[in-house]
Amino acid sequence: MIRRFFNSRGWGKLRRNRLAMVSLAVIGCYFALAIWMMSMDVVSWVGKKTDAWDLAETPVLGAFLAERMLEQSGPPSVAGLGKPIGMVGRLDYIDFFFSRARTAVDEASNVGESSDRTVTEVLDSFSVQERRLLDLPLPDLIERVEEGESILGRLDDARSLVNAAETIKVQLDVASTRLAELAAAGEEDDLSILQEEAAFGVEEIIFAIDDYQAVAGRDDAFGFEVVDQLQEVADLLFDGESEVPELAAVFDEIRSTANAEALTQADGVETLLPEAEAFVDTLLPVPDGIAGLSYSTRLLFGTDRQGRSLLIRALYSAKIAIQVGFIVGLTAVLIGSLLGAAAAFFGGIVDHGVTWLYSIFSSFPQLVLLAVLSFMFVSGPLQEFRGLPSLYMAFALTYWIGPCRVIRGEAMKIKELEYVQAATAIGFGRFYILIKHIIPNTLHLMFINFSLLFVGAIKGEVILTFLGLGLPLGDGASWGIMISQAKSEVVQGFFWQIGAATLFMFILVLAFNILSDALQDAFDPKHVG
Amino acid sequence: MKSDDHNFQIILEQPVYRFLYVLAMFQTSIVPREAVEFHGDRFAFNPVGTGPFILDEWIPKKSLTADANPNYHEVLYPAEDEWTRDDRRNRLHRPAGQKVPFVDRIEFTMFVEDQPMWLRFQAGDIGLTQVPAEYFEQAFDGRTKRLLPEVRQRGVRHDIVPLLDFIFRGFNMEDELLGGYTPEKRALRQAIHLAIDLDEFSETFYQGNTIQYDGPIPPRLDGHPEGGTAPVSFRGPNLQLARQKLAEAGYPDGEGLPAIKFYTSRGGNNAEQVEMMKRQLAEVNINLQPELVDFSTLIEFTNNKKAPMFGFAWSSDYPDAENNLALFYSPNESPGSNHYNYKNPEFDALYEKILTMEPSEERTAIYERMRDMVIEDTPYIGSMARTRYYLINEWLLNAKPTERYYAWFKFLDVDDSKR
Amino acid sequence: MWSYVIRRLLYNIPVYLGIILLVMLALRVNDPVTAFLGKNATEESYNAIKESFGLDRPFIVQYVDRVRSIVTLDFSDTSWEQKRPVGEMITTAVPATALITVPGLVITTLLTVVIGLVCSFYRGRLLDKALMLTAVLGMSISFLVYIIVGQYFFGYQLGGDSGVFPFDIEGYDVRLSTLGFWAGSPVEAVQTWLQYCGLPVLISVIVAMGYDTRFYRAVMVEETGRDYITTARAKGATSKKIMFVHMLKNAMIPIITRIMISLPFLIVGSILLEVFFSIPGMGRTLITAIVAKDFPVVEYMSALFAAVVILTVILTDVLYAIFDPRVRLS
């Protein structure tokens, strides 16, 4: 049977279709990846059972084990190639490493005689994958960490000061407007309100200046007289005086000081930031060679909110997708084909029964059926089967219809063919005919349906998981899970998670779509749609 | 007990201080019996009461509009001297002594998604909004938490409301594995507590806008520990101590400890939070088995004492620690609010004592004792309190949002010139 | 002719009855009242709800009653969750769904038929290949990604600084469901429609285009192979005339079939779009009811969907029969 297939005309036609062959190769790669991951799972399991080895420790072989899906590969929410985004992103990046170092040295300081770990072991346990803390004696390390933290502190302060300076300028504008309104007050205007507003306006400047000076630790950054002058005017306004000394000059003075300060602080940030980043690189250096390479490769697509490698998660999801697609495709095609062939072949009540059954199932919009079934499995009565098994059941029950219909139609046509009728007339048993004639001639349709359903299952998983009806979100990774988690990130302009998931899924689905088309062109040229 | 047609007396069997707070909660508003009997389950859609507004239309999850009640009894805006300096800066003092409400109509819009709410606010359509976590950095600086100058320039002001939250992960004290009051059992729970890094949760999921603290008493209440840290604290991460405690509990390096089932509800980013918990506990070889269930199942399991560990939160009904300490009072065990089924006779006795006490130094001291008792026994991992950031458009006046009592809506006014 | 119609109807009746049977059985596998109220419900509320929906009667009685109420279009049973008649929920939900699916279908069909025509005409050439490539690429991206990214760009970025928000990513104006609104202030109605339904329609068109263009192209390609096209060309008819007059006419059957197949979809709506754009249409109502375990709504709506699908199938068969006499005789 297999040989007959490969010798058929259709297969030859398919082979000549270069695009289809490329797609097949791509699919093959994905399958290979999935199989490799699954075999690593087996190897690891064996290792654990026999206590011989722990695959989770190895960087490459154990990279895709399920239990490693939780670990952090770097700081949270960095973009591709491990680069943080934006000023705040860069600061958070630095903060991440310093916090790690701080926790490490704190824990290491607590190591006494009673503990079962050495200082080195403790420090190592806080490494960020391959980036280990610098090999220094503990007191030196603590000093370094403190130095780093103080740089970060200065950076944060500098940014606060920029903000404060800008705020002062905003308050100056507001106060000017208020004072102008007061000066232009007519008869109908409520003078006391305008005075109070102007007073508040001026007071806000004072508050803003105080704020600045507090953070800067200099209580004369803007000069004492300036503040006094402002206070005087504010007091007068609060007391109900409209006639107040002209403040334009004072405002200008404050504004220029604020501008100068803002500039200085901003420059400070500009210089300190690279310094801090370099500090991180010395404190927790990226190693050379293979180790460094594997660290950087993991960060190729960036990290999610918890610092997990998006590349690894996306690839792991491919394994899940292949699993789902394969099992669903296989079961749905097997069940559907069997039922369809039986219906066509045995006819009569079997046929009516099967037709009735699939008419019922196909009366429901696919997504509704999927949703209802998944729901029943996920939170309804069949809760214990949650997770992948329930997903398989829900899909199989929904997707069997397609193959069933197609195979039934084709089988009915074959049944009418002369040589089949001849075979029956000669006396060959029904099962013999079924296996020798009907199944081989519908095999190509089964393949086509398999590839169509494969894609359908992958896309369906994504949608169901997103709706909360598929895989539980807190367990492992799948493209559906990644896209769900990416939703809130997209809002903030972070596209790496959705990008990584979509890219890998896209390639696989595209390959399958091209293959399905090619299969249909080769084996079922009369198809439409 | 009725005094006359408009007055009635309530006589308590014993003085209970919180009763005053209870009276202020919306659940004890005055409603006409005939209306409740008539509408039955649909009373919420046809409310009749004594408030400042009359319900016009309520479309669940969409909008609620109400018009001013012409028959509202006289309620005056708080007097000048009741407003603090900061309140004055927000111009809250202006309408002092005037009769509320000031507006003819009030419109609430409920948003299912954050994005439209945020956009509506920016457009000036709505007067007040909470700042959703995803948009926090558009109005505030992510690290310094300061309002951005450009926002200030638009006349938008902000308000920060620390919530009376008690977010925790509870243990069922009657569970075979995790419950119990012996030193070994306590050590196990303390070990788990020490391995959890609440600061990481705060940074990742709440933008760093939460306060992590010891004990069940939220910030700003009597009994809240100074600086958030109590004299005895098991706040993590302290992996060294965690491992030590694990060994004390009889599970050196996690050996022999079965997987711990942790139940939490499915919504929001709980799934991701649970992943973080799993990872943090894995550092000390504790295997956490998350069970994400829908909310009603979670309630059911905790009520039936079937959940060894569960994720919950408690929001104080009124600003008094007694409300939170009641969670540990043994008569309140499941299916009551004491989901931990914590039973400590000494604690119970103290609780009964403070029920009748007024706020005082003496009472605060007892609060602290009770708090420390609970921390030592570790019936939960905690605690976190969220800080809510609000933004208010220039045209909305007299807005001072709080999340306990919602009567502040009656003070609102609008300045149409600024719309 | 009519005998064919009758035959089709009769054939489908047992199917439909079977569907109702299956649905009702499936939903009663786990006690619906317990599922809705939870395990701690009081006996009174349990019994009250049970009786209100007639669940205390024997199954056969319930079955007959349900079939009766569906056939007579009596949807007056009340929802457990929302306490309104199911019929009312349906009548408010259908317009919402239709406002998205109908324009979507119309626009998609117009666009994809034309593109299909063009592609088949320039078959094998660059334009054809490029368009088909785009279609396949488009099909390979998850619907969700379109929604998420679409919401971000069109609902947010486009608005952004200008303060003008052409598209809303959530919500719906109930006035759009009423005829009065459209009749009274048509301009405002169209604007509101664009605001709330514009983006979902846009996304549904983009997503459907991949599949539909390929289908229509295949249909057209098959048509171009026919002899009458060769004859027309030989006679000297211009390409445009061939395309639009001859081919289109003959390709109508598959086109209509496809539209017919999409009819149930018009009522059922796109669950995803409705959920993520918070449009209170049929799909969203169903999902909400499923999650809330609102039994009456789920039961009635499932029956309704199935009925729509069956009716469409019958209609399609009948249309086939009208166009292709061979079918009638089988």
C-alpha cells in the first residue's frame, strides 16, 4: 500500500512542486525539533528515575525540558538581543542586576557554620543563567554592590530632579496666567476667588521649588530671596490684596535657574547611565565562548514580563503545537474516515446513522462546538481531564466531521466503480474490499484532511486558550498562552512576545497551507476551494 | 426601636465600636420595606432610598445615570475648617457650607477594557479615572512615580489612594500537611513564607505600586507596623533561613515534601503570578502545584476546607484593624471569613476584648500583640496593599476619591468653562 | 419541484429533532441548577429555579415542550442570570451581530469576487501570484493577532495625539439596534456605527479575504477553462466583457452557495470579535451564558443556531435544485 502511494502519479506531481517540497522540509524541521524535545523529556525522566544524571543542568540538551520553562533568562521585558527599551527600561535593567547582586551578597553574608552551603554556592545560585557574580572575596563584592547601588540612586535622583525642574516651569506658567487673570479682572468677576487662585498658583511654585531642593539636598538651589519674594506675594493675595509687586522678573529668574538645573541633571543622567551599565557588565560579566553565546542566544527575541526567554518559549510551544496538531489530526481523520467509509460501504442503516450524526454535529458553528466542549472539560463536569487530554477530546469531537464527509463521498464513488462491483460479484468479502480497494484510494484524501486539520487544531488551540477554554495559562508554554500574555504588553508598545509566537506559528501554518494546497493540486485536482 | 416617624433608636446589647462604621456602610442605608418586598430580586434595578440622586438608567457593565433628588434632605458641604492644606490645594474647600448635590445629573461609564476608559479620559469626556497598570507610564514616571510635567500642564491633577488591602496566600490550618500549631508545622509555613519574594510580584504585576507589609493590618491603620516591618517577620526572600526552617520542619532541602496544591481563581494575570510563585518556591525545592479554578469553585473549596493553600484578598470594610483581625477569630471559621480556620484561644480572648474598646493607645497595643501572634503562627503569606492612582480632569471639581465610602459623589461639581 | 422541497424538509426534521435531543441530554448530564447555583445553595432557591424552568418534570415532557416552544418561536422563558426573557435577549443581540456580519459579508464578497476574477484572468502572471501569496500569508496569521494588533493600531495609535478616535475598541451604542435611530438621524447613526463596528468589520474582512479570494479564484479559474470563454475570445469580446458578463454569470452558482453557507454565520456572529470588542451580539451572549452556566439561554440559543443552520442547508439544497434540474430527480 505504501509503495503504491509513492509510485502514484500524484506523488510525482507533488515532488515536482518545489515550493511544496520546501514546505515539507520546513514541517520536517519542526517535527524534528518536537521529537528532539520529547526524547530529551524521556532521557531526563530516565535520568531522574535511575538517579544517574540530571538533564536539567545542561545548557543545550536540557534547554527545553518542561520544568525549565519557568526560569528566568534575563531581566524582564527586554527587547530582542537583550536590549532594554527606553530610559526607564534601561534603569530597570540595571536595577534588576543590582537587586540580584544585593540579594546574593545578603544571603551570602548569612552563611555561618550551620548552613549547608558555602559562600560560593550561595553566590552561584543567584547567577542569571551564565552570568555569574564576579569572583571576589565577599567584602569586596559587597563594596562593589553598594557602589553600584549608589550610582543607581544618583540616577534616580537626577531624573526626579529633571521632573521637578520641569514641574517648576509648569507652575510658573500656571501662576502667570492666574496673575494675569487677576490683573484683568472686571466688575462682574469674583475678586476673592481670583485672588485665591493666584495665591495658590504662586504657592505651588514654592512647593515645587521646595520639592526640588529637598531631593537635591541643597536648600538654596533657587536662592532664599526668590522664595521669600514669592511667599510675600502669596501671603498678600491670601489676605485679599489685589495689588501685588510685579513678579515677572522673579519668574524669569526662576525659569532660567530651572532650565539650567534641568540641563545639568539631564547631562548627569546621560553620563551616569552608561557608567552604570558598564558597572553591571563588570559585576556580572557575560562570559566568553559557548556560555556567553548560549546566554545571548536565549535573549534573541527578548524576554517576557517575568524575564523568561521568548525564543525558548516560542520553540517549546512548537512542540505543543505539533503534539496537538498531530494527535488531533490523526484521531479526527481516523475516526472520520472509518465512519465515513463504513457509512458508504455498508450503506443502509449505518449510512443513515452516520449521516444523521454528522448532520447534528455540523449544525453547530465550529467555534461554538469547540467552546462548549472545552468548557465542559475545563470547568464543567469533566474537570479532572483538564489540560491537553481535554483539548484533544474537544477537537476530535468537532473535527471528525470533515474527513467523514469527504471519505464517505469518495467511498461511495469507488463503490460504484466497475472493478469493485466485479470484486463483490466474484465473492470477495466486504472487509477485504474495504481494505484492498476503498482505503488505498481514499488515502490521499486522508492526507489532505490531516494537513488541513493539523492547521485547524493549532489555530484552534490558540483561540481557545485565549478565551480561557484551552490550556491552563499557568502551566508551560504554548502559542496561545504567549499571545494571551502578550495582550497587555502590546498596549505598552512591547511587541516581542506576540511577534515571536506569531512568527514561529506563522512559518509552520504557512508551510502546512502550502503543503495542503500542493496535496490538493496533486491528488485531487478537481477540487474547488 | 421607633422614636417617631423620622427617628429610630438602636440599642446594642454591648458596646461594639465598629457599629458606627457599619452604619456608614452602604449595606445599612435606609430603604422602604414596601419597595424591597415589591421588587424582590430586582430591587437593585429599582432602588428606592434616601440618597442625593435618583437612578435614571442602569445598563449592567455599561453605564449608570442618575438625576439629582429634589427631595434630598439638607446635607451641607463640609465647613472650611475641615479641609486640610492639601485639600485646599485641590480646591476642595470652595463650596463650604453649601447644600449638596451641586450637579443635576451624574453619569458613570463602566468599561470592560482599560483602553477606551483611558482614551475617553484623555479626550476629556470623563472627569475621573483610575490609572490602569498598562498606562501608568503614560502619566507617571515609571521609576520615580512622579506625575509627568506634560500631564500637569494640561491641568490634570492626580490623587493617590492607598487601599486598605490585605492581599495574601492563605494556609488551611486544618490541613494535614500544612496546618497545625507545633513548631515543626509552623516552621514549614514559615519556610514557604520566607521563600516568597513579594517585592518581585509587586514590580512585575503591579508596577511597583503596592506596599508590602507584615501582619494583616493594612497601612495607615492603628496596629500597622512601623515601616511595614514587624518585630518578628518572615518576609522573604531569605532562602538561607527558608532552608533552615524546612530542615526544622523535617524536610531537609525539600526532601519528602509532597507537592503543595495551591488554589486560585482563573482571572486576570493570576496564571502568571502562580508561575512566579512556583519558580520562587522551586529555589528551595518546594514543589507548588497550582490549581486555577473559577471563582465559585475557589469559594466552594475554601468553604469546605478542601484547599490546603489558596490565594485571596480582603478589603477592609471600614478603617479599623478589627475588621481584618476578625478574619482570625475562630467562630468565623469556614464557611465564614476565617478561611484559614485559625483557632487560637488567646487570640480569641483578645479579640472579644477589643470589640468593645474605642481607639486608644491601649487598644493599639493589643492590636499589635494580636498581629504578632498571627505573624508567628503564619496562617498566610502576606501582605500586600495596592495603591490606586487616580487622574482628575480640570473640569471636575470637588473630587476626592476614596474606595471605602462612595458618598463622595454627592460633592462633585463641574466647571463647564474648562471642558 | 415542490416535492423536492418537501422531501428535504421531511428529511431534515428527524435531524433537527435529534439535535434538540442531543443538546438537551448533553446539558443535563450535570444538574444544571446545581451548576448555576453552586453546591451551597439553599433548598428553596434550588427548587424555585428548578420549577421555574420546568426541570422537575420528566424529560420527555420537557423535550416535547421545548420542541413546541421552538417551533412556535416562543422564547418567553427567562434567563437565570439576567432575569429577562430569552427572546428579548435574542432580539437585542441579533441586530448587534448583524451590524457587523452583514456589512462584513457584503464587503468581503464584493472585494474577493473581483479579486478572484482579476487573479483568474491574469492567471500565472505576477499580479496573480502576488495576490495569492498575500492571501496565503494572511491566512497563516492567527485571527487573534489581527484583533490585538488591530486594536492597538487603529483604536489607539490612530487616535493618540490628535484626540480624535475613529475607532472604538469596546462597546456598542444600543441605539444602533433600533430602526428609529437609523431613520431619524442617519448621519449620526452611520458615524456611531463606524465608531463601534468599523474596526470589527475591518478585521473580519481582512481575515476572510485570504480564504475567500482563493476560493473565488479557483472557481473563476475553472470557468476560464470552459469552451464558451474560448468562443467569446474568438469572437473578439473584450476581456472586461468576458470577465464581468460571461464568467460572473456562470460562476454565480458557487458564489451563491458560498454565501448561503455563510448565512448561519450572519446570525451566530463572530464570537471572537464580539468578545474582544464587547459587542453584545449573539456570540457574546452565548459565551457569557456558557460561562455563567445560564441554562435556559444556552439551551435556547443552541437550538436556535442549529435551526438556522438546518434551514440554510435546506435553502441551499433548494437553490441547487432550482439551478440544476438533475438534483431534483435524485
